[in-house]
Amino acid sequence: MYNTGMEREIREAINQVLEELKLSSGGFVVEHPADESHGDYATNVAMTLSGNPREVAEKIVLGLRKDEGLVDIVAEISVAGPGFINFRLKESWLIGEMKRVDGDYGKGEWGRGKKILVEYSSPNIAKNFSVGHLRSTIIGQAIYNLYQFGGWEVIGDNHWGDWGTQFGMIIAAVEEQSLDVGKLSVEEIERVYVDFNKRAKEDEGLRDKAKAAFKRLENGEKEARNIWQQVKELSVREFDRIYELLGVKIDHAYGESDYEEVMPGVIEEAKKKGITRESEGAVIIEFEKMPPAMLVKSDGTTTYFTRDLATIKFRGGKFGADRYVYEVGAEQSLHFQQVFAAAEKMGWGKKEDYVHVAHGLVLGEDGKKMSTRKGTGVKMEEWLKQSIEKAGKINKGSEKEVGIGAVKFFDLKHAPVTSYRFSWDEALRLDGDSGPYVQYALVRGKSVLEKGKLGEFETSELNEEERALLRWLYQFAEVAERAAVNYAPNLLAEYLLELAKRFNGFYNKHQIVGSEVEGFRLKMTGAVVTVLESGLGLLGVEISEKM
């Protein structure tokens, strides 16, 4: 079911009146007032026009009141303050909209015919899948889900970090110690790399060995390739365990190595287009307001920048998306600005076709970056299992759904760009701004539906709690779209928290089964359950059957 959203309908009605009045606005806002007593929507359109804003607002309101379609759904249109226009929706419309709620409610068509590729998760081969990759994985999955919900054709791509100088260090370290890679764990391989890297900082000879080893890898030497392949296979097995725990599935998984054959062509194309120059033996691309980026090192090897350009070239040929989204940590912001600007220089589209959704850090309860004494990061698998164990103490039988859901929801309720302090108490509490709180409201609603019997009903005047609930319920479609457009799953998480609070407020104050308006209240409860299920599904949070 396609829901245009009331916001869009009001905007279209305003534009029609402006045309009739021969007024032109450079842009105006239609939004929900912070104080619901002011109405359901408000616009500043009169403030964007010339003349006395209040007088202009009065003229616009007169025109809006003649719009038969708008009058059918809006009970009151009024002018407030210096010239704001407020709209209050009819209760009959709110009830009618509630009746429309089904499993497809809120799905949009605003992206129909468009294709978007979302890169997310992107862990590094030969390193533990740490908590540091949580945000990219679940924010990226939520963005994927939201765009798909909006009608876009969506492609998910997992960009493994399986190439680069660090693999030269791993190969050099393995050869130095005559290690049998097949008998090592990912954690042991990472420890070998960390140790070699520390020693290499003080030993130029070790650095040279690592560079030579990576050169051998790029040249396809059998021994170097064999070590690299074994390390990659070990890592992928660990990734698969984590994704299963998180309930995450990604359409494609390509390593940086998969673009190896594309890189020479990209380098040659950049040179032919005259956007490169040599600098101390290296090949670089310069930008107006950014530092230059290195395309080829002085020893002839490629860089992270080269590989990301090759990735764009590959994706353009294979997928041909309209937009490419990179959900990667904020520390890579400059890098992606350079990559996107270089792609534009290469004639591969405008830099606006590429979006970097930068995320902040997950901090420990002490407010510091999570790390172990070994300095290699907290292992994701251990952290998730700890959450499941803690959830079992408060909700036996649904430990996985509650524990993993708590971690994911706690993360997603924060704006991607922010860093946040993780707290077990806050994430798992049943009476706070948490995933379990929303899950509990959903389970409570389902329990009510099992006790009652849905059927035809008549409605009387809404009470305060019913009105508050219905005034929030219908906003699901526009929130889902806004969360997608802004790459901000936190907007949907905040919406679900408020919906759960309003439902709990209604449930605690009014009888549902056995009341004189049982049919209506059961239908409303069913609508809330459906929207909560849909919303949690978009965030990738599993549903707990009992709590």
C-alpha cells in the first residue's frame, strides 16, 4: 500500500494556493509542531513571502479552506503568532488511516525506478571482527532496508579489506617465523601482525621486507598468494558467524583484491585524462581544497585510494546504480571526499552521486574507546554473547532476540555521526528508551489481540490517550522516508520508542477486551502491533514472542 504522507498533501495544497494568489516562495517547511496542542502540522510559508506575514497567512488560509480534498481531512486551519499556519487533522481521518494499516502500510514508491548501492560492514581480513565494525554493519543494513521500503532497487555490498601493505607485513611475519597459517586462529594472526608492525616501526629492514612481500603478492607469487588465501578463508568463517548472530545478510562480498585487474586500467585512464602528475616518483591526483591523493606509490604498488577508485569503476560497470552509499567510520571522511572528487574528475558522474555516511565510535561504559589489554579491540562475537547471557537473566527463552536486539537498537537510536557510551543497564532495561522496551510493548499488544476478537466496530469520540496514539501512528510512512533520505535510522528508532510509550500509556489507563468499544480498541492495538513489527524489521531487530 502506497502512502503519500499527509505532509506531501498539505505541501501540494499550499503550492496550489500560492499559484492562485500569484505568490512565489523560495522554499517553506511543513512539519509537526513540537507542541501538539498547536495542531498536527505547521508551515512557515507566509514567513518566506514578501509583505506582512500574518496578513499573507490569512490570505493563504482562506484559499486552503476552499480546497475540498484538504477540508475532508483537516478539521481546522488557523494562523498563529507572527504568521505560522497550523493544521489539525480530523478524528475521522485518523481513524480511517488506522483502518488502512496492514503489513504493507507505509511502503513508498518515491524511489521506484531508482537503484542504490549501499556498502556496509566492510571488516578487515586478518583482524578480529571487533565492536568497531558494529555500527557500519547495522546502520548500513538499516539504510538498505529503508531504501528498499521506499521502492528503490537496493544492492548491498560488503567491501572486505583484504589487500594492502598490512598483508605484506603478515606474509613477512609468517615467513620469518615459519608459521603454519592453517593451524592459527584469526586472533593469533592479528597478534603476529601487531607484533611485526611494532617492531617494523623501529627496524627499517623489517619495513622493507613487508614492502617486498606485498610487491610479491601483487605480482602473483604463489607462496605469498597461498598465505594470503588461507588468512582470508579463516577470516571469512569468523565473519559468517558474526553475521548469523546479528541476523545480517549482505547481497555481495568483494575484497579489495577483486579489483586487482581493474586498477591498471584506472591508473592509465587517469593519466590519459590528464588529472595526474608525478611527485617524488609517485603518481598523485591533486584537488583544489584538499591535500593530494596518491594513486601509485614510488615503488609501483597501489594504495587504498587506487583500490577505492577501481571499486567505483567496477561497480559502475556491474551494477550501474544511481547512487552509491558508503557506511564507513568518520575517520575516513577526507579519504572519501578525495575519492568522490576524483571520480568526478574521471567523468564517472557527479560527486553528489556518492555519499559517505560517517559514523562515530562505540565507547565503553567509562566513556573511552572500547579495547582490550592487547590493544586489538573487543571481539564482536564475545560482546554479543555477553549480551545474550545478560538478556537471559531478565527474559529467559528469548535471550537471543532480546540480547542482540538490545545492542542493535541502542546503537541505532543514536545518530550515525555521533559517538556514544554503551551501557548494559540502559540497553537492556524494560522501562526505558531501549529495544526491549519496544519489544515488550509489541508482545503486550499481541497478547491483547489473542484474548479479544477482531470484527466490525463503531467509534465514539476519542479519549486523550486514543487521540495521542492515532496522531502518532499515521506518521510511520513519512518517518521511514525521512530516515532513508537523511541516512538516519535513529529517526525511526525514536519514532518507535514514542509509539511504544503512547501505546503503553493507553493500555495502562483503558480496558481493551471487554470494553464497550472493544472492536475499535482491538483494531487500534492491531495497527500498533503491525507498525512496531514493520519498524523493528526495518532496523533489523528480531521480534521476541514472549517477554
